[in-house]
Amino acid sequence: MPKIAIVTDTNASLPLDIAEKHNIIRVPIHIQFGERTFITGRDIDDAKLFQIIDAENVMPTTAAPSPNAFKEAFQRIFDDDADEIICICCSSKVSATYNAALMAKDMFPNRDISVVDSLQLCLAEGFQVLHAVKAAERGVKKEEILNQIKDLQTRIHVYGALPTLKYLAMGGRMGKLAAGFGNTLEIKPILTSRDGKLELLEKVRTWRKARERLIDLAAACTDGKTILDLGLIHVNNEEGVAQLHTMLAEKIHLPDSAITAEFTPGLSVHTGSGVIGFVLITN
């Protein structure tokens, strides 16, 4: 039976223990503060990211993995006697990661490598990775796994809320005057994943109403459906996301277990500290 290995990038927001349990290779996103480069999952996390941002009052840039980074990952896997690789990447609409993986695939013309555009970010990508690796562990053939991923992509729901506009202004995604005015009025953006991008869905007043709005959105997208998987995502806000989990459980029926994960620096730099949100997979 072919041995199928699964590769992804750190924008999948998969916790290290889960990745190690299933032997998932995570190719890292790089964070750049001027001449300094930090590697997600190795020498920077969300906490350290915003320590630097707040101390230096500057936003970094992010860099997708190079084709060579994927090449090295693929080579290690084949050296470990894998027969096939499925590489699931963050959305091509927001990152060059997918194209880098495709370029690396071309370096192995005689090997069986499938590169998948998840069209998602964070655990919405991560759940596709987990589904693929668990199917491979059960002995499901690669083509069937790829078909299952396509189906899964149609059943993913992602929502989040930002407690502050500060970092949007720092990153140039909102004018500083508008951000200051918005913070004074306690404007809280609600985000969702749409067409492969993380987009603004709406704005509400006060953090309490933002959390309540997230619950209403969860109830609406799961009405009449069963939630198969739940992921809770946050940026330096474990307490806030735990409260969100409690609020969700009071409103809708949730799975017995959930994954709680950092957004991770390659994504959180675009939203800011304090973010909370969830990823739901329905039937």
C-alpha cells in the first residue's frame, strides 16, 4: 500500500503536538522586521510578535516559504520512504505559498506529489490537513482523499472578531484617524473567510456585541446541520476564546472536543492582538 505523507504550511495554525502526532510537515512562514527574519514555529509566536510590534511601534512583513523550502521538505519525506505526498497550502488568493509548492513539485518530475490550494487560512486550512492525514492513516487512496478535501472545502465556516483597530492602522489597512475614531466609538470588525480571503463582514459597537454577533453567526450557519469539527482561534487571548467557547456551547450543540490554536504570526500580523474566532465544519 502506498505511504502517503502530508505537508502544509504554518498558516494552517496546527498546534505542534497535533502535527507531531500525525507526522505532518509544516513549512514555515517567515516574519521580517527590517533586516531581522524570524521563522514561525521556531523562533517566533504570536506573543513574541506583538511584544516586538508594541515595543518598536512597527509592523513587520511576511514572506511565503521559498520553493526550495518545499523542495527540502519533499526530499526529506521521500528519503523517509514515502511513496506519495499531498501538500495542502494556505489560500493562493492571499499568499505565494501555493505557487512555491507547485514550483517545488516540478523539481520532482518522477515523483507523485499533489499540491492543493486550501482556499482557506488558519484552522480552516488545518482541518483539511487533519482530514487528509487521518484518511491516509486509514489507508484511503490519494485520489479519494483529494476528492474528500474538495467536498470538505464547501462545509467550512470561519468567523472572528477584532477588539481593536490599532494594528489595522499600523499596518496601513486603515487610516490612523479613522482607526482612532473607530476605537473611540468602540467599533469592532467582524471577519469571515470568503472566496479564499479573510474579509470584513460587518462592524458592530462594543466587544460584548461583537461576541454575541459571533454566536448568532455560528447559529445561522449551522442551523439544521451537525457540527463535525470545531476549532477555536485567537491571538494572545486564551481567556477570551475560552469564553467564546462557553457562549457557543450555551447556544448550539458542539462536538465533545475542540482544537484551540494560535492564529500564528503569518496571519495575526494582518489582524492584530486580541482576536478571537472559530472554524466550524458541518455535515
